[in-house]
Amino acid sequence: MKEAMFYEAAKKETVNCRLCARRCKRIKPGKTGFCGVRKNVDGKLYSLVYGKACSAAADPIEKKPLFHFAPGTMCLSIATVGCNFRCLHCQNWEISQGYGEIDGKDLEPEKVVGLAKGQGMKGIAYTYTEPTVFYEYAYDTMRLARKAGLYNVWVSNGYTTPEAIKHMSKLLDAVNVDVKGNDEFYKKVCKTPGLQPVYDALLAYKEAGVWVEVTNLVIPGYNDNEKDIRGIVRWLHDNMGPDTPLHFSAFFPNFKLTNVGPTPPKTLEKAYGIAKDAGMRWVYLGNVPGSAYESTACPRCGKVIIKRIGYTIAKYGDRCKECGVKVPIAGAKWL
């Protein structure tokens, strides 16, 4: 265990957590917050998952998905158990929601960085479960990774508080944030207080200068209506800017939504069209093998600049040879 960051003592040895947007209040001694991995021990909050990786694997950065950050590079992906959401459709529910005891292999930050360097990785991704709930572990690993010349990226549900984002932003190079649906979707499907904290987090990342990409997993009958998609796209365009890469991903039955069919390609293509018509310049479709929309096309003439086949880059460029439009690429020093 390690003493947690972002909490404060309250009455009768209870504590208030300030790490995620739930801001769990008056956690009693011996109890955890909603995430299940931050426990009050004698009036102090501790992380139960520090140094306990339940997963560590090599991934292409495109799998996060991050298409405009250090494209073509490999990263070491790590996670611990726990989450601050209870999504009905979670693809990693066994480690985010289905765990019993705190499980994981002892893998201290020094070992994580050594493993990444030893395997020739360019960076470390904090992913699979929500990295916010293992913030202390991620933060210490990120400090060592930065010193070792590795990049740090998060794949997040966006429920980190702005103050926690500001604290670690100098160590974070890029983040992909899920924007899952409208306010009702967050309450009913994700079991959270609502959507607004995600938008607050996106603005905090932008203000801190972190490279941001956004993913929307489109679930038939839940968040696939045109009004909701237009609302998300409009907010991103107006607040994050038209150069923010936006990924629409196909849903496949999982966990407690096995009664819902896969997302039809036409639904994703419609979402793609809505985003492009609204002025978003870099829009992609995910979980659709062979789709032309997994490649980076010039927003002016349509010519393919970066051709992807799944997570593999078959052709790479940083600008359109026809009309000179430059592709915004972050993390170029790791290429």
C-alpha cells in the first residue's frame, strides 16, 4: 500500500477523496471509495494497487487508439484492477469490475520502466482499466519514464479531477478520452453522476498542453441517435478544436449488454459524415477491419496521407502531397 494523493481528512477519521469526479466523501475507516482500490486505514487514504500490475503487454500506439501521436511506435501497456465506472458494456470487466481480492503481479515503477526499455518500447500506456484509480502508481512510473526518455499516454474515461490532471500533466504526453454518450447514458449505462466532468477534464488536458484524442463507442439503441452524436461533435469542435482526432468505434456484445447486436457499419459511417460535415478534420472508424476510414485522409482533397491496415501503418506521410495540408502529429521525437 502507498498513501494516496488528493484526499483530505474529515470528521471521525473519515476521509474525502478528491482524485476523481465522484469525489467520494466521508469514507469510513476500513472502507474504500467507489473504485474499490483506495482504502481508509486509520484516517488515512491508501492505494491498494500500488505496484500491482494485473496486465502488462506490448501494444502499437494505434491500439489506444492514438493516431496522431508517435504513429507506428510500440508501447508497454499496464493496468491494475479497479474502476470508477460500472459500465454495462465493459470489455475489461474481469479486471475493472469482476475482481474479488486485490490481484496483480508485483511490478514496481522501476521494473515497469526497465521492462519497457528492455523490450525496445518507445513509451508506456496506462490503460485497460481506468488509470485514474491507480494514479500514484502511474505518477511514479511516469516520472521515471520521463527521465528514461519514454513517452507517457493515458486511455481514460475522463473522470479525473482538473486538479489531478494539472498535477500530472507535465509528465503526460497524450491521452485518449472516451466520450461515451449524453448525460442520461452516463447515468444509466455507466452508473456515474453524468457527462459534465468528462468535458471538464478535456478542457483541463487542453489547457495543460496534453495531446488529446477522443473516442466514442457507438452502441445500437443506446447512444447512436443523430442528436446525441451531433451534440458531442459540436462540443468537441467548439471547445477542443477541429483538429482534435475523433474515433467512432464499433460495439460488440459484451458483459451485461450481450443482448445488443454489433454496430452496423452504416451507423458508423453516418457518425463519420456528421463529424466531417461539422468541420472535424481528422475522423476515424475503429473496430471495422478494412475500412477506408481507419486511414488519415487529407481533409481538403481526400488523398490518403497515412494508410493503416488495422494497427499497422502501410504508408506514412506528414502532409498531403497534392495540396500541402499538414497532418498534426505530436510526439514526433519518438519516431
